[in-house]
Amino acid sequence: MTNILLLGGTGWLGKTLSGLALDRGHQVTALARGTDPFVEGVDAVFSDRAMSEAYARVEHHDWDLVVELTSSPRFARAAIKRLGGKARNWVFVSSCSVYAEQSEAGADESADVLKPLDADDEEAESDYGRAKSACESLSLQTRAGRTLVVRPGLIGGPGDPSGRSSYWPLRFAESRDPVLVPADPDGLQWVQVIDVRDLAAFILDAGLAGHHGYVNAVGAQYQLVQVLQLARDAAASAGAAGTTKDGHTLHGYDLARVATDRVNPWAGPKSLPLVLPPGTEHEGFARRSDARALAMGLHRRSLRESFEDIVRADDGGGIRSLRLGLSAEEESALIAGR
């Protein structure tokens, strides 16, 4: 039986990894503080990684695969020092946020990364990109390069706690009309989403296969206008009440107004999710090379399928209650030009 250790495992990706690994018949241990529940069936190790004895229950086992999910360089350093010699394979889950520039479309894993933070910097976690960069460096150095560093792009799918991938299909699943959509007549806005379930499968497959080095785990590239149409189609095909494929009037919103209207890009309150900030510095943000991941065996479901599953999973009070973006009142005000 394959023994897998997740350092973390109670967040969205961690739970998805836990569930998938269990479904495949692996023995799964997850080490975390337990602030959020563990997936039923895992061997749960409640542990505060800031404590010296954090790894006492797991450091004497031989692991077929360790998956490290932290963004704390201190935690990454301690874990790989204590466990790195007992693991046949090691995956560090990083982020495309480590890249120093986001302006080059098609950039691959050789692109420059942000200067790593000092592992002893107590404020490290607040500088996410540099913190992940430090974790990458520590993970590779300690195991002499025998680490797979997975750099996900935007993660989406059912249960998305950020609301970035769920906002548009769920908005089109509502009967409220019209729908305010970002106007992008020049096709400057791009979107690249990897479904959390496909990311989890890739981490397990590539990790157990013993791959090493860096890899961008990213979704297929779509123009924003295509994403909006896919979200609209998915809401209709998933059987959302009161929704038909052509049942909404679309109100195009001029993105030149975002600063004046105090509309936020990307995510969060009063935002247009998936819309990148204006300017050329983000032209490559959602257009990173996926060639190495595909060569390693990354399989991706269609974005429409992810959107359909988001709509089907929503019960009106679950995922939708977590959806961030424009409120109904804010959307109405923008449509009215107020």
C-alpha cells in the first residue's frame, strides 16, 4: 500500500488531495493544526508546526510521497530537514506568484522568480510570492534537487472559497437581469484556470512517478469573452432554475471606469472576478506555458465542465454564500451609471 503524507490537508486543495488519494486506495496521513476538519478516512495528526515536536508522530515512517502545502519558509525548512530523508518522493506545492514578472505571454518555468525571503523572517507569510520562492529553494537544496515543485496558476472548481471561478457561472444561474459583464472588445483580457480536482490528480501522479524540478500546473488559455460565454452556457446546461442559454441581457461595462467607480479587479468585495488590472504588466499572468505539465501527464477537464459542476454543487446557501464579487445592489448601481 502506498503511504502518503500531506503537510497540511485541511484546506480546499488539501482536502481534495486527501479525498482523491483515499479513493485511489492509498494510505493517507495529514498533519495540521486541525483548525478546519480533516477528511474522513485520513490518519489525522493534530500538530502545531511552530513547535519543536511537530513531526514526532511522522518522522520515523518511510513515506512514498510527502506533499508540502505550506507558504511558511520556517515550516518548509523544518519539515524537509526532519522528513526529507524518509521520503521517496517529495512535492512542494508552490504558486505562479513566485515569478518576478507577469508581463510575458508564454513564459515557462525558466523565468526569473522573486528573491526568496529569509526563512527566519517572521513576517514571511505576508509576502506570499517571496515566501513561496523561499520554500521552493529550501525544498530543492535540502533534497539535492529531488523535489517536484508544482506551480499552480489560478485554481478553480466546485467549492472555490475565493469566488473567482464560481462568480460568473453562479451569476448566470440567477434569473436576475441584466448581467453586468466586462467589455473587452480588443481581447486583452485572458483567463487560465486549473480545476482543483485536476491539480490534485496531477500532484499525486507526477509525485508518485518521481518527477523532479519545476512545473507550471495551469489551465488552458481562454479570452475573457470566451469564459463568460462558457459560464453562460454552463448555467443553462446544468439546469439552473429560470435560466436559459440566451435568457440574460448583457450589459457591457467599460473597464476604463473601474478606478472611477472603485471597482476592484480579480477578486474580493466589489470586484469583477477574473478581470486583470489594466496595463501591460499582467499580460502574461494568465498565459503561462503549460508544455511541461502536459508532457508530465496533466489531464484537464474543460472549463465548461468545471463551471457546470460549480452550478450543480450550489444549493443556494453553500458555495453561493462564499461568492465574492459585485453584490446585487452594486451591480444595479453600475448598470444605472450611479
